[in-house]
Amino acid sequence: MLASKKYPQQQFTNQFKTEIDTEDEIFIRPDPVDKEIWLDPKKYIMSKTCPKGIIEYGNEYFVEISGYKESELIGRPHNMIRHPDMPKIIFKLMWDRLESRKNIYALVKNLSKSGRYYWVLTDFDAKVDKSTNETVGYFAYRRSAPKNAVKQIEKVYAKLIEIEKERGMDGSEKYLLGFLEERGQTYDQFIDEITKNSSFVKFWFKAMKKFFSSQKHERRDQTSLS
């Protein structure tokens, strides 16, 4: 279920400002456009951030779909692509899991530079420094979200957004807990059900993690030999 950990309201208010402050500039999110970007189901989106959520890397497909240049992405908060249709409580849930180094699958609606949107099924992986046991970054792996799942989750997210406008994130958290308790499910089980998250999809995410992990080891070995 949802963790009981509380976050300062100001932290989430800042994350959802139209303007994102960086060290040397202010980034203004584009106005949303009600047009969807079609994602190739055979391709994947991958990005890496520091523990504070600042983008350090994005693969070619991430750059292509986001509509930004690599130079516009690197060094900026990942929430620059956050769509206003996404409830804050869902990101609280994700950060709770990430900070406790637990996995989570999530359905997320993202905002491109053009204002168009795209839905993804996301999985995460924490990068831990073995010498200090500290989390030094996060990898996010994404693929196109099933259309039937999107239709179902849109209704839930719209309700959460409505509640957050009136009662804040505490209100939406209570509603989400009640919604899941009525179904006798956790968020993960609900997502598995509506996405029909098959063993193939989970195998795919696992393979992506293994592949990038092996790539990191190879780069470290090459560095040590140079």
C-alpha cells in the first residue's frame, strides 16, 4: 500500500510550478496540447537522474519523444516533462519506493516540448555505491502503455487531481488508499491487473536492467585498463 511517510507540502508545490528554477535560468513548461504521441512498442525510453531527480542521461528515443535536444535535457529536473494531468500523490508513492530501494511499476502521462502527451509504463532501478551503500542515482525504463490501461487509469487520476485541488495531497492519498482497499489490492496489483502486466513485460524490464548493468561493468573495466 502507500507508505505513511509525509513530505513537506512546499516540496511538492515547487515540483509542480509552471516555471522550474535552475542555477542559471528559468525553464517554462509548454502549455499542454490534447494530442497524443504514438510510441513504438518495440522501442524503449531510458533516462538516468541523480538522487535529486536531475537528468544526467537520456537515450536517443527519450530525446526524440520528449522533443528536446540533449543539451536542453541534461542538468534539468526530470519533472520538466511532468504532465499537469498527473496526480502529485502518484509521484509521492514512487519517491517513497525509490528512497526505500523498492521497485514499482507505474503508469505515467508525460509532457513533450510541443505540448503533446505520451503514456508510458515505467520501471525503476536504483544505482547504489557499494562502498558507501548510498543511492547515487536512478535509472528509469519506459515502454508504451496499453491503451485499455490508459482508459482506466485516466478516470482514477482525474479523480485524484480533483481531490488535490480541493483537499491537497493528504486528501488524494486517503482516497487512493480507500480505492485500493475496496478492491483488496495494492497499487502494484492494480497496475498489473489493468495493464495485464504479463511475465513477458516483466522479463523485458528485467532484461533492460541486466543489459545496462552489464554495460556499466564493461565501461568500468575498460577505464581500469586504460
